[in-house]
Amino acid sequence: MKTKLLAILLLAGSSLFAGVHVAVGVGVGGAYVYGPPPPPPAYYAPPPAPGPGFAWVGGNYYPVGAAWRWHAGYWGARPYAHAYWVAPRYYGHRYYGGYWRR
């Protein structure tokens, strides 16, 4: 009985010297954006393709702090055969960047 009591006292006493720990979670998958959603994108006809193996990456708004900046569209070289560009999107106050997909 004395050993159990001593063990409990040691554990309780050692917890007094334990430091305070704070954990912060980070969501993966999109940047949280404060403020209003982006304006609708400007649609325009893309220029002719520079050659085979290129895909049109449409222009889009991207977050910079609480503001939105426009990035014009361009022809991008496909990283692998039959790849296509998935445009960035804004959903649920989160911005998800564009990416290449098979």
C-alpha cells in the first residue's frame, strides 16, 4: 500500500514541473481566405497553341492577403502525356490551387 501511495505522489509531484504545451493544427488542402470571394474570372479566347504537347492554363484570381490578384492565362507544357490542367477553385472560404492531372 505504501509503494502505491508513494508512486502516486511521485507521479502527481512530477506533473507540477511539466511545462505547458500548446498544439496548433494546420489544415492541408487549401489556403483559408478571409474576406469576400474572388470576382468572376475574365473569359477570353486563348491565342493559338505554340505547338503539340501544350495545354491552355486559364487565367484566375489568387489570394494575396485579403485581396485578390489576377494571373493571366498561358500555354503550359504538359508534364506528362495526356495531362490536363484542373483550374484553381474557391470553395467554403478556402482557395485550392490548380494542378496537372492524368
